[in-house]
Amino acid sequence: GQQVMQIPQYQHVQEGEDFTTYCNSSTTLSNIQWYKQRPGGHPVFLIQLVKSGEVKKQKRLTFQFGEAKKNSSLHITATQTTDVGTYFCAGHDMRFGAGTRLTVKP
Amino acid sequence: GAGVSQSPSNKVTEKGKDVELRCDPISGHTALYWYRQSLGQGLEFLIYFQGNSAPDKSGLPSDRFSAERTGGSVSTLTIQRTQQEDSAVYLCASSFTDRVHGYTFGSGTRLTVV
């Protein structure tokens, strides 16, 4: 299966600051999915991107799929303590990146 | 059911014993994955079932691990002769074939081998 790499591994922000995590693949992806896992919880589906250059928004979250369909990003504007958790990306064969663990200081 | 159900939620077993973990996917979901997640780590792919197709077993770490899916619904993951490094949370996820709405994960089985 394809390999997806995620950076950064950890991110600690002050509440109100923005946050971005990046996902990169060695091969072209037919789609990419993003999941959030709260501490002690299980992954929860956030979104799927399919089209080259696609941008989708969910309130303060903005998801992008690169033109070459090899990379993707998740940007959170004005983080809140409820955003705490680990954010994972997964390629079309559901192999996950290592995740980015976000902590937010109130 | 309303969600993906996994049982047991917790399992403590002695080294060398066999264990069976169960996953009840959402009704109608044809795709099913098993993952292993060690504490603070990512999701390690184990096995993938899609309808009546042969499963993708490429993620199983050793021949002590096996899984089956009966009737395209319930799946069981079996670990034989458990070892301490098998201790982890085992997660199951299911989806419709088109995956448009993503995969729904169960709450997992926390396996502890002592």
C-alpha cells in the first residue's frame, strides 16, 4: 500500500492560535480521508477529499488536497480546547499516517 | 446496530493463551478493517475485508494472527500464543463500498498480555 507521512508529530499551541498538519504521500492518491481521535477515544471521520486542488471547510477547519493529489493539509483557525486530539490522514487504501497530536493551552 | 460494536472492551490474558476479538460492523457495510494501536502510537493496518473478495492480509504481523469474516458481517480476529508485545488496542472500522462517508470505528478492544 501507499505510505503517507504526517508532520509535525506534535504541536502545542496557545488557545486562539492557528494549527496546521500536513500529509504527504509517495504516490498519487485517488482520495484522502482525515480523522480525529480524542484522548482515550477512537478515530472519528472528519472528511474525504477526492478532487485535485479540492478545498473543503467545516467551521474553523479547512482541508486541502494538492494539485498532484500527493499531499493534503488540515488547518484549524483559532484553536479551542475542544480541538485537542490526534489528527490522522489516510490514503485510499486506508493506511494511516502517524498522526499529529495537538495540545491546546487555555 | 447504530455503530460498530467490538467485544470484549477489555481483555487480560496470560502469555501463551489464545484470544478472540469480535467486531460487529454497521449493517450493510461491506468493507471492514482491523487495526492495532499501541499506546500513543498510530494505527497499524492488520487486515481488510471487502464483500466476498479475498481479504488483504498483508498487515498481519505474524502467523499467530488470523481473522475471518462470516457471511460478510461479523469479523473475529484471533491471536494465538499471545505475547507481551501483542498488548495494544485493537480497532475495527467498517464502511459502505463507496467510502464517501468514511469509516466508522468501534471503541476497540484493549488487550493486555501478562
